[in-house]
Amino acid sequence: MGWPTVILVYVILWWLSFFVVLPFGQVTQEEAGDVTHGTVASAPVGLNWKKKILLTSVMAAALTTVAYVIVTWDLFGFAP
């Protein structure tokens, strides 16, 4: 597995991880008790972007490492 492939796998896994992590810890306006007039009660309040991006980056790096080891060590017979 070459470095361009590793980078591509990381980017793909980063975006997948981001969409998995995005709803974690979300509080709705209804749960917070502060519904703004003209918005739905299920609208989120205060996203913690730094924490989500950090968690996403760590998660994607771990998954990329696992994918690299699986392909490089040929654990499941992917080599031609």
C-alpha cells in the first residue's frame, strides 16, 4: 500500500468517522429548555467542534493504521 493510498484511505475514513461522531453529545433546544422562536425544538445547541474534530482525527488514524496493517501483512489474503 503506497503513501497516496494511505492518505486517500485516511481522508475517506476521516469523513466517515466525522459523520459517526457528529451526533455524540448533542443537546437539543428542547432538552436545554431554550427553544428559539421560529426554529424546531430538535435543533442542536452549541456544537463542540474542536472536540469532535479531534475525536474524528484520532478515530480515522486508528482505523487507517488497522487497514494498513491488514493490507501490508496480508492478513486476509488480499494480495494478488
